[in-house]
Amino acid sequence: MEPSAFDTLFRALGDPTRRALFERLARSELTVRALTDGAGISQPAVSKHLAILKGAGLVLDRPQGRETHYRADPKGLAPLLDWMRLHETLWAGSFDRLDDLLKRMDQ
């Protein structure tokens, strides 16, 4: 079974190194060289992480000469935001019911 976009997104953000790269790219557009300098990992490892982030729709690239510039694509977070809204609604209802139960118990 092929993973959904949602699964791909969560796997991409599940790795702390990829999250750190994504957070840096959310602040500014950077090249692989600039990302490697601050990541504490090798250039091939940064490139692999970028490929995963790009595959998850979280990163856009822009070739310029011999370098490629990367930036975060906030639209890639849409499945995560949808998931959070769904669970917020579910939890809010649960907390409302718990609050009602506690009020009835206090009476």
C-alpha cells in the first residue's frame, strides 16, 4: 500500500534533523552549502533530507547557476493543519463532556 501524503508528511517531520532543516528554511532561502554549514552533518546527508522534505511537499527549490536555493513551502503543512483541526474538534467535545460530568458530580 502506498503511503498517503499525510503519512509522507509525518515521516518527513518525524526526523529531528529534517525538522531543523525545515525550520531554517522557513526563516530564509538557503543553498545546500549554507544548510550543511549549520547542520553538523555532511552535504550528501543534507541533500537526502532535502529530497525527503521536497517529496513531502514541504520544500521548494530554485536552481540558480551551479547552486540550488531551497525554501520552505508553507502549503505543504496543510495536511498537518487539517489533522490538528480534526483532533481539536474531537478533544474539545471530550473536554466539554468531561466538564459537564464533573459539574453533575459536584451537585
